[in-house]
Amino acid sequence: MRRHIQAALLLLTGSAVLHISLLSQVYLRYVKEGLRPFLIASAVLLLALGLISAVRDGLPFAPRRPDDEPLDDGHGHGHGDGGPRVAWVLFLPVLALLLYAPPALGSYTAARETDNLIAPVSEFRPLPDADPAPLALSGFIARVQQDRDRSLAGRTVLMTGFVTPANPRAKDGTWYLTRLVVSCCAADSQSLRIRVYGRPAPSADTWVTVTGTWHPGGGGELGTATAAVALDARTVERVPEPVSPYQDTPPPPP
């Protein structure tokens, strides 16, 4: 790949990263919010390197110096015009970020992840008195399997996530309310899934807010590790995808 093409790639990459991290919130589809300063710094560095390369080697329309001419191997093939043509493929993800940013991970990934890895909780705060009580999916899962005081018994909760279809062989008409959470970026995502009973499944990847009560199926006792992570849904309402899709937070109270 010619040097001016390399410079163009650096400039395009820097522009794309700067666009999604500084001028929009698209970067939240790929990394945690705390990494935004590092993305901006990386974009500025790429732009600086691209500009330096363009100025040093001359712009594409600048006159070529004799020593810039590609060497000929005697068979009509120059060696100075760069590496393999496959290097042009590097432009595709850059153009995708500039023209159409890929969406956040969804049900396809969630169905293949190890799910519900919840850290031990030493103490649970009291739920609000009014129903439904807004909860993050991680909070619901932790209370179902760890809260010995059974704070969810008889309580209606409110949660937001996206739809992941259940196993096609399941005949009970259930589906999963899902969130993907990340430690750093989308590559290390882990899923939180709650099985939903009582309401038909919306389309896969649809974001919904669900109200309901704990589903006591499976024989496990509430507040123990064998308790079913499931919900008897009363209402299912479609909602827009949140700006931070990997942030497991409770929905606003009704």
C-alpha cells in the first residue's frame, strides 16, 4: 500500500473514532463510558500521525520525486506500490463507523454467553414500598438466589432489557429478558437473563420494560441458589434502546 494511502487510512480511522466518541455516543455500543477519554486521545493521535505522514511523504497530488518511483523487477511489476491488495479491506470497518455504525450486541450473543454470573451480595437494601419496584436485572437475580429475607415474595417488580428467544425446543412459550454487561468492551460481554412466563415473546432484540412477580417454578426456594431466575409477567411494553445498552440499571419508576 502506497504511503499516501497509509496516511489516508490513519486520517479516516482517526476521524471515525473521533466521530463516535466525541461527536456522538455511538461508542457506548462497543466500550464502557469510562473509556471515552482514551478513545478521544487515540483518535487525536491517529489524526496527528496521518497528517505527519501526509506532509512528510507528500500529498497524492504532489509531484513525485525520482526516488519515490517504484522499482521494476524486470517483469513489469513494481515493488514500491505497497503491500497486498487485501490491505484495502482495512478501509471497510472505518467506512462503516463513519457511514453506518454496527449496532450493539444482542440476542445472538446473549444466547451463546455464560449467563448470570452475579457477585455475592452481603446486604440488600429495602425495596421501595410502592409497587412495582424498579430493579436492574442483576439486582433481581441476586435477590432471587441470595436474599434470605425473601424481599421479592409477593412483590411486583419493573425491569428493562431486550428479548432473547428461549430454546426452540421449549414448549412453554417462554423467552428471556436480557442484558449484556461488559467489564471493558463488547468483546468481554456477559449476559444476564431472566426467563419470562405469561406473555408472548416480542421479536428478538426488541427492548421492553416488563412488570411481574417472581415465578416459583423449578422447586427451588426463594433466596437460595436453586431458586428459578424467572418472572411471571403482567405487562410487557416496548421501549427505545437505551443510550448505554451495556449498563445494567433499573428503569425509572412509573
